[in-house]
Amino acid sequence: MYAVVGISRLKPGATTEVAKGILGGMREAPGFVSGTVAWSTDGERGRSMILFASEDEAQAALERTLANMPADSPIEIESAEVCEVVAHA
């Protein structure tokens, strides 16, 4: 299993609906297993981990998300990478 792990900065206008929309888009991607999005309690930063069945599926989902992120999005992705999952409960 592989994960798309992301760190983002939340701009004014970022809402939980925005996060749900991003997760919803990932949910439709081939190989999607599960996903979690969390925001810091001060509402300034976000973290996400979206699990996929294969490395290729995770990479394709990441590339598609980055390519389709609107310039005026209330979420600025600071970093995102595909990682191998070595433990999961």
C-alpha cells in the first residue's frame, strides 16, 4: 500500500467543505483505499494521508490533483509526496 502525504497552508476561505471536496476527488481515483485530512487547531495548516493500493495509483492521483488545483484555491499545497506504507492499523 502507498500513501499520498501532504502538508498545506490554509488561506482565508478554507473550510471543511474544501477539504471534503479534495478528499472526494481522491476517493474517485483508481486504487483508493482510505483517506484522512486534519487541520491544526489554529486553522492555519493542514495535513493529509490518502492511501492507495499501488505506488502507480498513488502517483497518478497526486499528479492529477496537483494539475487540477485552481490557482485561487483556499489551500496552498506546501509539499506532497508518495510514501510506502510500512504499518497500518
